[in-house]
Amino acid sequence: MFYYLNNDGCFSRVAAFGIAAVMAVAIVTAHSAKGFFMNWSGQQKGEGFEYHLLALGLALIVMSYGAGKAASSPSEPVRRDRCSE
């Protein structure tokens, strides 16, 4: 008997949407007043939104294309005929 697992990380797009929402709110509410760049040298007060924009962009990519090869569930059929049921 064959089981086809073709969900390609079924919750990856939902999780990416949650991360994108959190990062967008963080940019608007907390980090936009501090500027773009992170506080690498320690001379400015607070952190900018550079990292948050990167995470937002990566989340948009996962929302658009899905998890792909990084998914924990394979998109190829999995043969399970030797397993006891």
C-alpha cells in the first residue's frame, strides 16, 4: 500500500504569514523611528528595522513559493508497504 504525502510543508505558508505580520507590526510600531540600520557600533539608541525587513522579505518568499525542498514532509510518494499497520 502506498501513501502519498504531497502537502509540501502544509503549515509553512501559514507560519510565514504569522512571521510576516509580526515583523510588519514591529517595523511600524517600534523600529521605524530608529532608522534603517541595526545598532552595530552601539552609538545610536535602539535598533533599526534592517533585520525585520529581511525577515519580512523571506517570509513573503515562503508565502509565495512554499517550503519546497526545506519542507519536513517529502513531496515524493513514500512507500510504506513494508510497515506493519
